[in-house]
Amino acid sequence: MTVVRTGDLVAEASRRHRAVAAVNVITLEHAEAIAQAAGATGTAVIMQISENAVRFHGGLLEPVALATAAVARHCPVPVALHLDHVTDPDLLAQAAGSVFSSVMYDAGALPHEENIERTREAVAFARGAGLWLEAELGYVGGKADAPSSAHQPGVRTDPDEAAAFVAATGVDALAVAVGSSHAMTSRTAHLDAELIARLRDRLPVPLVLHGSSGVSEDELRLAVRAGIAKVNYGTGLNLAMTAAIRHCLQADEALVDPRKYLAPARDAMADTVGALLGALG
């Protein structure tokens, strides 16, 4: 299957009042698990690589990007490739001419006016490079460099401020703070569906939910009905992978062949992605 553009998948999902899953890739097994689940369910998906994942791979984008793209090309359903949570201008520049059709540029930890200015510059670069660009407004919890909790007052995305931000920057999509938090290991987040609906009605661009691993399937369905069009998901895969590996190693202390524990880990991640895709319809 030909790799498709992120913007096209998100626009189609938004038009149909649905959401497309954007799932984090760290290792080759992550990409293979996403492809396995997407193929089994016949569901288009976005594979996304974060700046943190690039840092894990020694700061080299090309190896993990090309490997992920190769897996995507062999998937029987449409797959888009997205570079996520970019703060480094050099990494943003590397996205141009690479396998990606989109980037999430993250200046959310900066003061508001600086966030606008940096994001406007990133949009200008993205336009010239043919990239679809997502940004973030409000504070989605769980990031170590951000100043407060998503569950404290005053950190949710304000619809009027969001409309002004989109107009000032020209972003193609906006990640909004509506109650979820990055890196949650339990599905206990409660989303503000009323706020999501107000943002949907106020903004001319699709809405993105970050931190979806901490959101129950019922809450995800409510969020999509309220207006979320792209659902980012990462920590849930890592939980599944780690649990499967731990089980294998505890069951056989003599086990040294990584294929013996990475295969079950990959299957566990595929099951997790399959459940997510099912929840999104």
C-alpha cells in the first residue's frame, strides 16, 4: 500500500465525524505491531516518531524513519508518517525531504507570545516543504519541561485564545488540553467533552487529543463524537510490550534469544492497537 499524507487521513476522519489513530513508534516491533493491527482491522493509521524516540536512537532520524516507512509500505491499508513533538529546529528541517508528510511542532512550554512566533515560523517552513503542521495550545500534562498539571485550573485550552492562535499561526491542526495527560499508565483521565465541542465549533482546523493512553475507550468515543479527529497513543503500547517481555523472562530465566520475547511483545502491542482502532470505530 502506498504511504499517504497525514493531512488527508485527518481531514477525511474529521469530515466523517470520526478520528484516526496516531500511534508512537520507538522500535521496529512497534511499527510492525501497528501495521499488524491496522491490516487485521482494515483501518488506516498514522505511525508517528517523536523527538524523544529520535534521541533514543542516538539522535539519528534517518534509520528509524526509513525502517518505519518500509513497514508502512508493506501494510495493506493506508498509513501516514508523522514526526511528533518536535522542539529542535534542526529536526524540523530534517523532516523536509524525508518520509514524513507532517510534523507536530511543540512550542507549548514557551510563553504564549513566543509560542505564537515560533509556531508561525514553523508553519512557514512547513508550507515551503510541503508538510502539514500540528501545534499545541494549552498544557497537556505529563511532560517534564512543562510548568503545571493539566488538571489544575487555567491550563485547559480556551476556545477564544485557540481561535486567535490558529489565525495568527496558520497551523493545520491543533492539539488541545481537555483533561488528558502524557505518559499515564492507568486509564483514569476524564475528558471535558463540552470543551471539545466548543473548540470544534470555534476552530477551522481539526482537533488532536494527546495522552490518549490514559483515556478509557468510552471516554475516547465521547471525545470523537465531540470533535476530536486525531488520537495520539503511545504509552499503552509500552505497557503491553513491557508486560509481555517481563512475563517471558520470569517464566524462563535461561532465555537469551530476544526473538522469543520480542515476538510475544509485538503481538501484545498489536492487540493493544487493535483495541484502540476498535474503540475509534
